[in-house]
Amino acid sequence: MKEAILHTAGLAVGYNKKALIQDIEISVRPGQIVTLIGPNGAGKSTILKSITRQLDPIAGTVNIRDTSIRHIPERKFAQTVSVMMTGWTDPEWMLCEEVVESGRFPYTGRLGLLSAHDREKVQEAMELVHVTELAQRNFTQISDGQRQRVMLARAICQEPDILILDEPTSFLDIRHKLELLSLLKDLVRQKQLAVIMSLHEIDLAQKISDYVLCIKGDHIDRCGTPEEVFTSAYIHELYGVHRGSYNSLYGSLELDAPKGQPKLFVIGGGGLGIPFYRKLQRAGIPFIAGILHTNDLDYPVASALAAEVVTEQPFEPIREAAIRSAEKAMQQCDGVLCCLEQFGTQNQGNRQLLELAKQQHKLLTEIQWEAMLETTP
């Protein structure tokens, strides 16, 4: 295992000599992404600013290769650590290419003149993050997402050993979030960069991080791999979630289940019920879901959004007891919605429910279903 390139010991950070977070222990190796998560205002940015010498630590040390950052000359520090914080300066009359070029200043002479090699690095970085077409655009006249990518290109062309990013996916649409994080992962692997970043999107943090630090109150509350940190119960506790739910298996969030007496019984499974559960939630229509095997794709979402879920054990044929429970639940409801067109050998119990719904004239047609959504206040 590679040795840590950056590590802290007994670090306390804050403002006006008052510590907000204490006993911060961070260690990051080349080829590793360490992510800080926690509620808004927890102090993630304060920690990053203290690591990058924008704030003086209240106590403790931050070392790069066993040398305190206090003792590293400015130029050497800039060649080693590249920083991209939330917010940016608005340089007047600077073209995007000029903003990226400023990432090469740690390598230029006193006059700040770029060599041919420097310009190659600038072009390479701009191509990597797909901002080449913005080269001659004024930095103040492009979108927030485009600015974010230009600033990332600036950080990359600095050729650091350590890349520190504060909410790098802010302002980006889904395409560019995924592109940016995929690019980060490639850089980490290929160039053996060490990355420390903060993220609000816990689903993305769960997927990209090698190691996660959870900030709560005045301390690091938990740290470990994503598999160790991202449990549904702990994320609810860390963020104080009282409305809706977070599912650690899928990294997905769901809103509150509709309140009231269930109006519909939804026969689902295989992921086909999920869009209908969410439509019913949006319309505020309480429902019962079933019969779902507890390892079915539908099950986590149904558990979050349905008033009740009638279940069966994984890999078992639907047994009579589950069918009886589902029939009893159907009697409480005004109608039945079936999301399935085919029924496998393990799922014949749901075929029985469908036939019963037809016999009882409870099965909703598509027209009736859409009308229910439109007429619900």
C-alpha cells in the first residue's frame, strides 16, 4: 500500500481562534479519492480551506510528505496542490483560455510567460473537460456549469500531486456531473492523483469515493469505505432525516408516503411498479403494493412509498398465506392496478390476484387510472 501523501494530526479548524471541528484525522494516498460529507454548514469547506492554507488551523498539523504545509514555499505548494473551491473570482476581460493558463503560473518565470510546453498542457486540460470551444469566450459571459469546467481545467493543467475540490459538481447538469466525476476517476488512476473533495450529492459520493469522512457537530463522526459508511440508518442519523427516506442499496431518495386510507392495490414486480408508485405518491394517493419478493427491484421503493407491502420470501413461489393477505388488502381498496404483463413460475400468486380483481370488477383500465390521477385534488 502506498504511503499517504497528505495527512493531518490533531487538526482543529475554525474562525477567530475558535475551533468548530476538532481531532480531524485525514490521510490520502496517491490514486485515492477521499470525500467529506455532512449537513450544510457542518464545516467541510472550512476543513478544505485549512488544508490549502487559506485558513490557519486552530491546532494540529497538516503535512505533505512529512513536511508541514507551513514550511513549504509558495511556488512548491502551488506545484503540489491544486485547489478548486466553491465560488470563483470574476476576472474582468479574461478569456476562458486565459483563466486556464493561470494554472501554469507556478511553473513560469517572473514575467509569467508561458512556454510551448505550458500551452500544450493548457490545451490538453481544456480538451479533457470539453471546454476547448470556450477558449475565446469571456469567462464572465458563460454559464455556471461552463465556468465550473473551466476552473477544473485550470486545476488539472497545474499538474498537481493533490487535487482539492469543494463541491465540484455544483451548477452542473446530470451529463456534466457524470463526465466530471468519470474524468476525476480516470485522472486518479492514470496520474495517481490524490483527491480530497466535499460533495453534497451522497449518491455520487457513494459511487466515486474510496474513503469517506462524515462530519457531524464538532467532530468526524464516522469514517470508512462507502460500504461501511453508507447505510440507510446512518445517513438518516447523520443528516437528521425526518421526512422521506434514503435507500443505501440504490443510493436513492424518496419523499414521504401519501397519508390516509389506501385507495389502490398495485400488483407490481421486477421494477415495473416503481414508476406507478412514484406517480401515486406525487398525486397523494395512498396505496398497497404486493405481492413482492423482498429481493425484488420494486421492494425498496414500495417500502418507502406504500401504506403496506404484502411480501414473500426471496426465490420462493408465492404461497397461499401471502395470497390470502393480498386478497384481504385488496378488499380495503377501491381499485386494483396491475403493472405486469407476464407472470413467471414463482409469480403465479399475482396472476391469481389479477384474475380475482377482474372477477370483482376492481381492475382499472388505463383510462380509469389516468382519470384517477387527474381528478385527485
